[in-house]
Amino acid sequence: MGNLAHQPHHQVSSAELDQLQQRFSHVRAVSKAICAPLQIEDYIIQSMPEVSPPKWHLAHVSWFFETFLLKPYLNGYRPLHETYDHLFNSYYQTHGVPFPRARRGLISRPGVDEIYRYRSHVDQAMGELLAAPPREHVGEIARRIELGLQHEQQHQELLLMDIKHILAQNPLHPVYRSDLQAAPRRTLERQHWYDYAGGVVEIGHAGDGFAFDCETPRHRQFVEDFQLAERLVSNGEYLSFIADGGYTRPELWLSDGWDLIQQAGWHAPLYWQRDDGLWYEMTLGGLQPLELDAPVCHLSYYEADAFARWSGARLPSEAEWELAASDVPQHGNFLESDHLQPVAAACAAGAPVQLYGDVWEWTASAYLPYPGFRPLPGSLGEYNGKFMSGQMVLRGGCCVTPATHIRATYRNFFQPAMRWQFAGLRLARGL
């Protein structure tokens, strides 16, 4: 999950700096709160190459502030340990040589206490920088802090994704938190559809407020008339796909997807288990009976595409999704709802529901640059542009996305085989 900020240049007031300091303190505290329920042994596990140990996340987001703010702008700043620049660099090749991603679980030292000391060291120095930023660089400092905060919010979502995957490998089905908010009990009605007129539409960020560079520039696209499903696909509906031989019918699958499920032996979404004829799902609240009316989650792009094909429908393009979502309030089941799990849809009110929150929605669109896209110069230009190959776009945020981190133009992206993220689907079709 990597992107880069584009914001208009303007003079930064002392009130804006104070607000940045407050937001900095809040965002940093949320990361610590996410890790508070962990046992010390949980912090170091790397359950697959794509998963990072929780303590690495805590260190890396601190490295980001140190590398792109403290070292260039805080006079006299001294790193806590010079080697951290190598250990906690994620993928910035123009900055240095990153420690290999697949080996992060081998970094037993520095220990967890030392990682938290590193965070405190960076936080204290950031307080000094914000208290007296160099006047000639204050605009750039404010932009980089905003980017750093958005970056840490991305890692808060990644932390919960990775913690869930780590705990799911344990046959004891350990509970991350036993005090999560209970999901509302709702019974779904049959799926409804909404019509949208096509034509030349504009998508992408318009330039007000924060956005990552991949959301820009705003541009025109042609969209045919289409229909969009009222709500997300549910677990019960996905069970019907499984019962109808969905994982055994090659005509439903893209070639790469069919090869993948044969090799990996997939027969259900990630974290589903069947015991004595009943389905269960591993959650951050432990192993739970499958909630049939909740949105199906932890699907790869290939599984989402196969289900859509089986349904006689398709996945929406990202332009279709953005057109539908642009006039919808950005309310939903986010991190702050404290379910940390998708929940069943509320009754519709004349428009699609669950466009924001619950699960990231796979689209049919490849993750490619918008016309006129330009990454920023320097190492920060690596944040996003170099990942525009072999990935698909997801929209809308999920149940572990911070609510202030999402907007209609936000483009998430994953490789089509990945499914440890909170990803599901909404159906679309032509008129």
C-alpha cells in the first residue's frame, strides 16, 4: 500500500502547525493501542513473506519520520541507532539498501522495548521540529508530516491484517481482543440494483485537501450505462457459489486463477473452516460461526471475478465505482466502529450501501497511472509509481481502515492472488 501526497502550496499558519501536532500525537497513539493486546512473542512473527512482524511496522513508520523529516530539517538531530536506517527501510532503493522483506521475521534484535524507545525518540524530536520549524521549509515540512501521518494510518490497517494472519496460523485460534463491539443482527433482503447513466465522466482527486499522487490528475473517462448492486456480496451468497461447485468449474475462472486454486488447494475464502458440516471463520475475536448475512471477506481478485461470472454479472470498473460513490456520504464500518470485522448491511435508503467501510471492493481495473500522472522527485517518488504493474485496484476502505483515511478517489491496490487483506466484492452489470 504505497502512494504519495499532492497538495497545493500555501503558507502554513501556527494554528495549522498546532493541529498537525495534535494529529501526530493521536495517530501515533492509535498504532500503540493496536499493538497493546499483543503478547511479546506476537511482535516478531512473520507468517508469510507479505506479512511484516508487528514490531517492524512500529519501527518503520518511525523510520519514515526520521528519514524524511528529522534528518533533513531538525538541526542537530542524532539517530538512536545508525543501523536502523537499513533495518527499517521498506523499499526505498534510492535512499539506501533495504533489509529483505521476506527476512524481517529474523530480526530478533532490537527487541520490542527498544523499538518503543525508538518511537519515543522520534516522537520527542518531531515535537521539537514542530515547535520551531525552519521558516524557509515550513510548507514542505507540513506536507511531509501529513504524508507521514497518512502513511502510518496505512500501516495501522496493515498491522491488523498482519496480526490476524499471524494468529490464524496457530491451531489454538488465539483471540486478539475479546472485547470487540458486537455486530448488529440484520437479515438481508434480496439484492437490488441501481441504474447509472454513462457518458464522459471525470474521476480522480480535484485538488482540495490531501490525496496520494496515484489519485491524480483528475481526468475524463467514458463510461457506458451500467447497474451497480445495492450492497456487498454476503457470506451466504458466496456459500451458494461453493455449493454449486464454484471451485471445481474451470469455465468460471481466469486461467491464472484456475492454476492458482489448483496449486494452492483453495476451496473457500481465507480463514474459513468447516467442522461437522458447519462453517466457521477466524476473526480478530477468535474462531466464530460464519455470519451468513455479513459481507464475504478475504477473497482474491480471482475468487471475486469467478463469483461475479457465476452470478451472471461482473466486477465494476473503478470509474463506475467512483461515479456511484462520489455523492454518497463517507460513513461506514471503519476502524473506529471497533468491530474489526465486516457486518451485515443496514436497510437501503434509495442508494447503494456499504460503499465505504466493511471490505475493500475489488474492481475490474488494473492499477495503472492516470493520464498525466507524475511521481514526485527524489526518494519519495518511490512511494507509489513503481508499483503500477501486475496489480488490481480496490475501492472504499474496510473495517480496519481509519475513517479519516478514506475518500471517493482513494485507490488501493494488491496483486490479484493476495487475499489476507479485508477484500470482498460488489457486483455490476451493463444495462
